[in-house]
Amino acid sequence: MSFEDIDRIRHFNRFYTRRMGLLSRDYVGEGLGVTELRVFYEVATDPEGAAREIARRLELDEGYLSRILKRFVDGGWMTRKRLHDDGRKKRLALTESGEALFEELVRRTRKKTEERLNGANPEMVAEAMERLERMFSPASPDEVSVRDLSHGDAGWVIQRHAETYGQSHGFNAEFELLVSEILTGFQRHRDPDRERAFIAHRQGERLGSIFCMTSDDPTLAKLRLFFVEPSARGLGLGRQLMDDCLGFAREAGFQRMTLMTHQSLDAARHLYSSYGFSCSDAVEVRHYGQQAVEETWEVAF
């Protein structure tokens, strides 16, 4: 990641903080700032909550949190009671007036958020934020599903191949055109008994792809458009897609599988080798605006 990317992230942080008024000392009334509102929310939604746990979750100094909680207790919104099984800990709970205030604060906060959107499409903003949250929360293998090609998948495969390899290897628009031509041919002439797409996804977010396609030789399958999102690498997703693709090829009656790759793609070449593929040919080429060594790899079933 470059310093330029970091600065873009910091720029968005400043923009969002200002746009949503998050530095206000009185965000939605009662003289409560955003941090105090968040503490109020934690107490209201966690009936077993303890101050130390809230401090840990919100990454707050315990002394600072203690002063916030004291204000809530003094205001009659909250009580602190020692736990029977551990006298050192105190259970936090809202009083009746605290619960009433919480409901009012939720209403005000929703209204304030709507106002701060200033005409932006709420659904689109929410979807973008959910995607960002998923990016900050790496997927685990058991959360990932794999399906066949569906609506919008082809466009995603083309876009992400072009963007990712353009950034990492300097590939020009010729590469995007190639991916588009491969997918167009697959969709128009697909043999459903012998060709298959595998699209990995989690909660609607696409994470990877691999395709099993036919060739002029009925015994030879082609592995194409193998891709894993950078944010999803390290989960074993590449192996899951390889297992699915090679398993399908075997069941479809193919005896061999081939693929094309570039010598510079070390991680992919290592993965292919672990599945028994070996390099059968290597040619120096100028592809997609770059000098490269194009390799043909093959495995027999």
C-alpha cells in the first residue's frame, strides 16, 4: 500500500467526520457528544455489560469512561451494582428514565443521520458502508459459498481482472478486452455438461472465480480466469476453487487440464505445482503492454 492510498483514506476520514458532525459536543441534545452516545448505547444494548469490557470494546481510557459513567449515574439515567460472583465488577443498567432517554436519542440520531446525508441515496450509502465493514472483517472459510455464474458476475470478473492486474502488473486495456472475449465465448457457446464457472462469494460480495472450459481436444480441459480478491487471500479460497474446478473436470470426463500463466505470478505458479501441474512450455512475449514470459502448464488426471 502506498502513502498515497493512506492519505486518501485519511482524507475520507476527515470528510466523513465533518459531514456527519461527529466532533460536535452536543450531537443530538442533552449535551452528549458521539463518544458519550456510544457508551450510552453499549450500556443499553448489553445487559451484562461491565465498565472494563466497554472500555476494551471502545478502546477508551478507563478513567475517562468512569467520568462518563458517573455523569450518567448522577443524571439518574444509570445505576451501578456490584456483581455477586465478583465484587470487583459492577453491572451497569439503565434506569426507567435512562431507557426513555435512550429511545429518544435513537430517534434523534436517526433524524440527524438522515439530515446529514444531505440528499445522498441512503440505500447506496448503506450498501457502500456494509461493503467497507466486510473489508475490515476478513472472511473465514466457512462463510464463503461457491456458485455458478449468475447475474452481474461476468461484469465483475472483467472489471476485477482488469483493475487488479493493471495495478499489480501494469497490464493495459488489451487484457480487459481478452477477459471480455473469453467470457463472451463461454456464455454464448457453453456446454453445461463439460463447462462450469465457480464464483466464490460471501453475503453478496464476490471474492473469487475460476472456470473450467473445453478445448479442441475432447480429452483436454482449460482452466481459465482464476482470480481471488486480494482482501480474501490467505483463507484457502484459492485451493477451494481449484478443488472445485479440477473435481468438475474429472467428473466431466476430461483426462488432462491445461492453463496459461505468466512467469511473474509466483503465488499462482506455486499453487498449480502443488496440484501436480508442470510447465510444458515457456515463451517470451509482449502482452498487455508488458514484456513477459508466458507459460503453459498441464496436469493429467
